[in-house]
Amino acid sequence: MEENKKLIELLLERSLEYGKTSIEIAKLKALDKGSDVISSFIPHSVVFVLIASFMIFLNLGLAFWLGKIFGEIYIGFFVVSAFYVIAGIAFHFIFHKKLKRYICNAIIKNVLK
């Protein structure tokens, strides 16, 4: 009887250690995935900021140039903004679902890697 009691205690102790180890492994895996997602996000953010800065100055230059051609500066800004409205509407109706699917798949791929 005493021997069975010791075996049960040993079994409970080992299962408690197994549970703690499993929780620790899950924490480390979550940390690995989180750090992977964040580490891939930062370089993409830097590239996005650089491209956005380039696009802002390009659009300002284009708006001023078109304004000079049309005779009034504000007309150049209207033309550039009208282009972006038309492009945004077309993008929304043509590429919205494809882009959403691509982003979802990329996130899932990074998490399950």
C-alpha cells in the first residue's frame, strides 16, 4: 500500500513537471513567433516610410508642375488628387479582395512557420 502511494506521488510529481515544461515550451514558441513577426515588420516599416516620403515629394512636384502648365497652382493639386481618387476607387473594386487574401495568407504563413 505504501509503495503504491509513493508511485502515485511520483507519478503526480512527474506530471506536474511535464505540465510546467509544456507551458514553458508554449511560452517560448509564442515568443519566437512574436519576435519573428515584429522583426519582419520593422524593416517593412522603414521601407514604407521611405517610399511614402518619396511619393509625397513626387506628388508635390507633379502638382506644382501641372499647376504651372495649367496656369494656376491649385489646378495641379486638383488633378493629382483626382487621379488618386480614381485610382483608389479602381483599386478598391478590383484588388481589395485579392490584397486582403494575400495579407491574411502572409500573416498565417509567418505565424505557422
